[in-house]
Amino acid sequence: MATAEGASSSLIPAHSPFSYNVGINYESWDGGRVGRVIASDLDAITQNFKLIRTYHDAGVGTADPTNPVIDPTQQEVISYVLAHAGLELNMGTNNNALASGGFGAPWSAGLMVDPAYTDKWVAMIIEAFGSTNAVEENLKMILLGNELDANGPPPGDPSFETYYSVWIPQAFLNLQTSLANAGLGSIPISTTIANYGASNVVSTSVSSFIEGHWSAAWNGGEPIVLYNQYTPDNGSSTDYSTVISYFESLATTFDGALAPFIGETGFSTLYGQAGQVTVYSQIFDWLNSQWDTGHKTVPLFAFDAFDQPTRWPDVEKYYGIYTDAGSLKPGLAAILPSWLTTATSTYVGGTAAAERFFAKPGNDVVDPGLGHDILALGGNSARYTVALSGAVALVTDLMTNSTDVVSNVQALEFADGSQALFATDQTHIAALYEAMLGRHADSAGVAYWASRSFSGVDFDAMVSAFLDSAEYAARSTLDASAWLAALYDNVLHRAADNEGQAYWLAQLDAGLARHEIETAFVLSAEFTESAHKLVDSTQWVGLVGGALPDLLAAHGLSS
């Protein structure tokens, strides 16, 4: 079905915490499914989807809800994900994390409005996964509740305004703080909205709050909220174009300030299996057109994996795309594209600060830039091979058969220890050519020095080697003013300011060596800042340059 290309492309985010474009919603509670086995469900699901969204966290009905214990069905899902490399989890909480009550009972603050609870909750999650590393590797997002505009105090209730203006924000901030304190500050927190609109104050206020309080450590600093939407006429219509238009309107509304992901969408076979096939055909026609232009789509979670016989009203019972036997419902197998299980390739950048990154399942470019950076890898070191390829390292995960192209990283971290990688950043190596030799780095030269860096040669040792070279000696005849002007131009890419020029010439006259000034430029805050400016979300501005697919291809990898 035709859509406006510009609007559709604006839905494709520059960054995503997920390695896969499309996931599946999975209800871990049995929902009336007799004889349901979670491991068997997941065996079926993961033939087509590697990204799974769940709805539960702490067990309900416990003696003391303020001391959370993991829901046993959620623990089964977590254990399955841990046992199968390459899977990713987007985990929701129960709605009582935000507000308790309803069904005739008065509403009160939810469990996560208390910071002591979120501390315990994070400890519960770490215990469920086994370690903080395992949480980071597998848990890609935490969703506070589900459809917050439909599952809390309604308009007119005495607690309505407090719900969206106090309880939800406080729960968000408490969990954010508790995660950061536990070393899990890189895991983003968001939620889902049922029906966004100007008249729906919960939907607008929550979206605005998340946008304004999104952590710079989450998803490249780009905020995300998940929005649900189904076809008109209570989901009975088979015209999916209205849903596409809705999501495109969200992209227009947020205009890049917030990325709208699709939390739930699908079709209930209460209205016939043929209708489900028709709707999913339109969904994947839409997504395929996005995939074909860059192997990225708007992130989308299909609803639901399996039917839920005890749900109400009846339309809610039949959204599943799998039968209880684990096969796709008739007509769907031919629709689901093979790329659903393909991890996307991404550029993993960073800042000048010391940072720690977690590897993703795809073939990625990891270039955090300057600073002491660590790439954390799931599992033991025996699972990986590390080899030099030109000026970069190729880190291959033997379980997922994916390879990262890595530069400007000082160490690799495994479950059983760590391994030094590059003693000197490639960015600094390239800058030494500019500063000390007055020219761009040649690929063979940088590859050589990267290999020396890989062997442990640090920045000061490289400076000494450059200083002793014949090429450096040949530049010693340059007039001081000409030399300094070239240094500004080559390293800082600007003309010397009068004050700066006078200062450095005075330093020369006072006896400071030229190479000391050259290294000061390379290590300066100004150079460091300029070295972290990206051209765009797909452009690598590190050592080799070029678009992400080209860089991967240069090392024999696909995007």
C-alpha cells in the first residue's frame, strides 16, 4: 500500500537500543492456554523473531509486595534468553509500579514511587539475570507499565492529575537513579501509550516528560516512547493505511525530538484469518519498503505471539499469530520476511569521556573516539576471536557469527576477565601525522602504528618515534610562524587567533620544544571536541572514513 516516502522515512530512527527492527509481544502468563510451556513457546517465536517484549516483572499476590521477587513466568523468559545467544528482551513492568487500585478500590501511588522499592527492584533484576553484565547484554529497554493513558486513574478521579504529574514522573526518576547506582545506567526507560492526542493529557504529558528527562547515556541521547495502534472499527477493518498515517503523524508531531516506536499492532482473528493475513501483508509491505532502502525500519512489535483465551472483550482473545502447537497461523509464513532475524549493523560512537559499551549481535562499527573506552562482550573470552585488519581490530562472536570493526577502544571485557586492545587511540595516531609531519596519515603508516598500539606502544612512545624520524627532521627548517600556522590548520582546522599565536611563539622563545607544542595541540580540549563531531548517524568520521556499509564491506562484512 502506497505511503508518503518522506513521512515513512522520518519514522526510521537514527538510533535504536535494539539490534533487530521487528519484535514480538509475548504474554508470559498462560492467559487460559491449557498446557502452555514457555520454553516451547519461545522455541517457536525465535524462529521468526529475536526481539521479545514482555509485560511482567515482580510476582503479584506475594505476602509483601514492597519486597519484590521476580515473577516465575518472567524468570523462565529471562533464563531462556540467557541460554540463547543473540536474543534481546524489552521488559515491561506491571501497571501497579505506577498506580495501585481501580476496580472499585481507590487509587494510590504505585510501588516505584518509593525509591527504596526501585533499589530492591533493580537488585531483583540483577539476581534474575545472574549479573549486571548479563542484564546489560540482554535487557535492552524497561517499559514502565503498559498503555499508561488507559490503565490508571481516569479523568475525573481525584488522583487523575497526581497520577500523570507526580506518580509517573517520580517512578521514572526513581528507577533511573536506582539503575545508575547499580551500574546499569545505560539501559533506557520508557513506556507505551494507547492513543496519543492533544485531548489525552496523560499521553502528551508522559511523552513530554520522557523527552525532557531522557538520559544522554540512553540510545545515543535520542528519546523513545512506544505507541500502540490498531485498525479502525474496533480492529475489524483490514485497511492498515490509517494506522500508517497515525504513526506518520506522530513523527511529524515530534519532529525528531522524540522517536515514536510501535509498541503493539496487529489484527484479531475474531474477524477472520483472512483479515489477519491482509493486515500483516500491508504491515510488511510497508516495512519491506523501508528495509530495502537501508536495512532499517521503524521499530515495531507485533501483537500478539499467541491467543489469550481468558482475555476480555472477545477481540482481545485472538491476536496471536502462532497456534498453540507453535506454528504460524495459516497464510502468515509466506509474509514474514527473512530479515526479521537479521541483526542490524550500527555505528557505536561515544564522547571524550571514559566510557563502557556493550556489543550488539550485528556486524557493527565501534568507534567511541577519544577517552579510555571499554567494549563489554557477553560470555567468556573463548567465545571470541580478535584480529587486526589494517588499522582496526575485528572482534568476532563465534556464537552469533557477527563481527565488530573496532577502533579507539582500550580494552575488551569478558565474563571471565579483560584483554587490552589499543594502548593509543587511532584518532591520536592520525593526529600525530597532522601535527608532527604536517600531512594526512597514509593508510599503511596508520596500520603500522595501530599494530604497535595493539602491542602496547603508548602515545608518548609514538611521539618519540615520530620525533626521531627523518621526515620530522626535514620540517625543522620551517619558519616558526609558518610552522605554527600549519599546526593550527592541520590539527584544529582553523587559522591561528592573535592571542593564541602570540602565546605559543612566546613559549617557543622561552625554550619549549616544537614537539611539546605539537602534542599539546593533539591532546587539547579543542581537538578532542572536534574529533567527536559526527557527520550524520551513518557516517564514521574516525580513521578510515566513509559510510557504515562501505566500512563494513572493506573488511569483508555485510550490513
